[in-house]
Amino acid sequence: MKAMVYTRYGSPDGLELKEVDRPAAQVGEVLIKVYASSVNSWDWDLLRGRPYVARFSAVRRPKFRILGADVAGRVEAVGGGVKRLQPGDEVFGDISGSGWGGFGEYVCAREDVLALKPAGMTFEEAAAVPQAGVLALQGLRHRGQVQPGQKVLVNGAGGGVGTFAVQIAKSYGAEVTGVDSAAKLDMLRSIGTDHVIDYTQEDFAKNGQLYDLVLDVVGYRSVFDCRRALAAGGVYVMIGGATGRIAQTALMGPFISRTSGKKMGLLLHKPNREDLDFVAELVEAGKVAPVVGGRYSLSEVPEALRCIGEGRALGKLVIVVEGGGAE
């Protein structure tokens, strides 16, 4: 089978499209023929070996030779102990807890991280949902406890997680402000964002506006700056950002929460089928639509990763595996 392989940390130039052995499903796993995958910022982080905690179990070379956490495809074979899925089932999910490998023609994944693909979703749409959609949902609902009428700000609203967060927050009846670059603001308006901010022209932490919930996808401001943007009793949830900002939030967030009455902390991503099914239901109901900003072939994975790394991606970038357009 063909797969995009990397053997050293560095730039996308180090990726190679190679013929590798097709994996075999082990106990509790299924073998999936991948029709589509999508790119996440975590793929970029693992490629670069950043944050350096990514190297704790693989100091000199990557632990996983094939990146790609989000997959959508068809079950080809099942391993021992698999009870819920069978060959022919159309599935999708975030396989980051199963060993990655979505940037290839086949991949094995644990049965428990996969959901049945809704009939009304294409493989491309399904591949765009798992990691970004679930992160957005968990940040808003589980950590942020979003409520109707609240003012919600999404920092980094134009990327994969951000576009899901805007739409999910709107589905809960929130008033949403999206922060990103000027090139992404029209797209944000098109998906229902109530207010938009070009971060190069306006600082959301200093403009005097207060929010009940701040969902921070990019984390370039200090936790103290972000605290100023919260209304009394407000919640700040960091999903991603620079290593230093993540460390600062982890260390100072609990202290600020105890002393200011404003809750500040990190979201610890927990892929699960229940949250994935919930986001898929929102998509099927027409309340949320994956924003696919680009489609790439398997051989174009380096280009897609570079787009993510440079912050140019609009919504999700989908990898369409050759021959994977079947429904």
C-alpha cells in the first residue's frame, strides 16, 4: 500500500510517499480502507517534534512513521474480539489513540474509537469532523458549559477547530465573536459569526469587550491578558497554542481561578464515540457544516501540512486518497 512516511523530525520536505506493508488487524482492531483523511495542527507538531513533550517516548526519531489522526473509510477486516463492527461498515474517527496512520491507503484502529459514518455525509465531510469537531464540542460544552445568550469569543476561529466552535456555539444560542486574520473574516461571517476581529488590527484582550466564554485555539496571548477579556464568572479554555503559553495556563490557571472568580484552564482532549456521534448529529441536522478549505491527494500531504504550519488554512484540509471517492 502507499503511505506518506516520515522518519525524522523536521520540515514537510522530509516526507516521502512510499510502498509499505499493509497492516493487519490485531485483537480489538479493525482494518480500514481509507477513503479520506484530514490534517490537524497536531500532525504539524509531531512532524516538527514540537512541543518537545512529543519526543518524550521518541527522542531521536518519530514513534509513528505515518501521520494522520482523522480517517473515514470502509472496514476491510476485523481482529479478534471485535463485536460492533464488521467488514463493509463505513466508519470515521480520530485514531490518535490507536497509533495514527491516516495518511495511507489502509490503517488499523481500535474499534472503540470509531463511529459509523452517517449515510448523509460524504467520506470527505466525515474525515473533517473527528478531532476538530470533538475538541470544539468539549471545549464549549464540557469545559465551557456554554449557555444560550452568552457572549463567546473564539480565538483562532478560522481554522479547523475554530470553524466547528463557531457553529456549535451558535447552535447553543450564543453570540459569537471570531478572531483571526483578515483573509479569513469573510468565511467566518458566512458561517454565522456575529462579530469578527482581525487580530493584526485589534487586540481582543484590550478592546474593553467582555465575554462569558473564551475558547482559545491558538494561544498567543498570556493567560493574564486573556483574563481581562472575561466577564465576572467567565470561563477561559485553552485548546492549543505555543508551548510556553500552554505551560503558563497549566501552572497559573488554577491559581487565577481560585483568586479571581474566573475559571481558566486547559482542555485535555478525550476522543470518544459519544461526542463524535453528537457532532455528526449536528452536521446531519444542518446546524453545523464542515468547512473544507482545501482538498489534497496523498502525494500532496507535505503541501497541506505546510499550509497548516503557516497558518493559511481555511477550516479543514482534507486528504482524498486515490480511488477513495466511493460512497
